[in-house]
Amino acid sequence: MLLAGPGVPQGKVCLTNVSLVDIFPTVLESVRAAPAPEDALLPGRSLVKTAREPDAERAVFSEYHDIYSPTASFMLRRERHKYVHYVGEVPQLFDLELDPGERDDLAQDPRYAAALASCRASLYAICDPEEVNRRARADQQQRIEEGGGVEVIASRGSGGGFSRAPEAFRG
């Protein structure tokens, strides 16, 4: 990621892990705005602040839930390792320094058992993936039912009955 602007050191390479959740506090800092009370506890850290400070270990987390996916997936990046947890499936572990293309899954390699366990523990300190998956699936099912069921939703076509963009924004 490249970052430039007031308060950002020029030519510095920052090795601290960052995430999309850092964009919101970065924008707030850049326009000198305070978060609304309901946003004060959101995760994320200004990228400008991160760029000004020494590199630090920082875990970043993401999760993915799709109605057509067989299960939820969760990703945790710590230091050089990327851990991918699939609910009910075998996890994956990658060493991003040795394998930036994520071609060599190390989760079953006994030499990486400690890294795998550490990443898993870090993930479970953030959330319970099984519980989050259960809640996401229940919410998806409720939305399907509120929409009249799969057949009704499918009959609406690709729009799915969602609001369309105003005419001015259509290409």
C-alpha cells in the first residue's frame, strides 16, 4: 500500500500489518473529524499514525460469509503467517515471507504446529468462528424467508429486489 500526504513520512517502508478497517480512522484523522459516539469503539487504526510510528506486530482479521459458500471463512495475519480457518474444515497456514503467493499450505506440517496453534488461539481470542457462522447462517435464512423464499427471490432476477442505483449513476 502506498500512502502520502501531510504527516506521512516520505520514503518510509512500514512493515506493520494493516487492514481495510484502518481506512475509516485514516479518513477521520485526515479531515480532522472525531468519530460519532456509536463509532468510537470500531476497530481500526489510522494509517497515518501507523506510518509515523516504528513497525509493530499487529494481527489483522477478516471474515467471509456468503449464502452460497459451504461454510464461513476467517483469516488472521500475524507477523509472517496467514491463517485461514474454515468452519468444519481443515485450516490453512501460509508463511508469507517464504511463500508470498500462498502456494504451500503448511497447516499439516509438524514443523509449523506451534505457529498453527498460536494463530488459531489468536483467532479464537477475537471471535468464536463456529458461533459467528451459526449466527450468520441464521440471519441469511431469516432474510431468505422475509424475501418470500429462494424461489421468489430467484424469480426476481439478478437484482434480487434490492434498491437500484438512481438513473444518474447507471452506466
